[in-house]
Amino acid sequence: MSETFEWGPVSDSQPNVLAVLVIVLVGLAVAGALAVYGCTTLARHGVRRSGPAVLLRGCAALAGCAAAALYVWGAVHLIRDETMTDQACKEAVPSAQAAGIEGYSVSYVPLQLDCHVKGAGTYAAAVPDYVNPGVMALALLAAVLGISAGFATELRARADFRKETSS
């Protein structure tokens, strides 16, 4: 059985359970790996005894872990069959327009389930409102901390090189 996708503004596509399952499994693996890396990096060097590069690197991994975990949390909300999707749309749409629901569309980046109402527009359903901004903020924080860790490492290497060459 193959899925057909309509490229128009409205489609009847349900969330693909297999795609969501892969997202959840990969996301949990990534979150777990980043959590282990961040915690072991901070524990191995000691939070108080380590330099700024180690702290930045560990915190970047933990922020990445939080971003992946929050994305998985949002993806879990997309696991729905047709009746659950219909019910989520009826809850998201004002009651006067609930009879006019004509289709659904699913997006995985950003996570969203949109309910299309005839003549009234599109309403977001199922995925909590805080998921996408939270994932974006945490991923951006992880990137900034990771880049800062690289700069801190480079600055320390240059300072060590200057000490060695001037002696």
C-alpha cells in the first residue's frame, strides 16, 4: 500500500506512524548519547576544576540532549489514528466550525498537525505550542555553546603556544 500526497493546500494525510516511530527511536538515542557525553565530560574533569572549554562543551551536549528530548516529546503527540486526529482537530477548532473540517496536514519540521477548515483557515492541533520554539531555542543554545567551546579551546592553544615559544 503506498501513500499518495496531495501538493495542494489541503491533504488528508495522517501522521505516518512508522516515521514518528523512527523519529522517536533516533531522538531518544541521540538524547541519551548527548546526556552521557555531557555528564561524563563534566564529571571527568570536575565542574570547578575544569576550564571554560570543558564547561562549554559539556553544557552544549546537555542543551542538545534537551532539544532532542523535547523534539521526541512533540513527535509522540503525532502518534494518532484517524479518529484521534479527528478528535484533536475538533478540540482545536472552534465548535461552530468543527463540522467544516475538510482535511489534515502533517509536518515533521517543524512538528505540527494542521486542521484545515473550509472557509476558516488552518488550526494547529495535537503538538503543544511550546515544543517548536523550545526545540529551536535549545538547539541554538547548543550550537552557540559548542562554537564557543571551540573558540575557547583555540584561545587556550594559542596562549600555550605563546608561552612555549617565548620561554
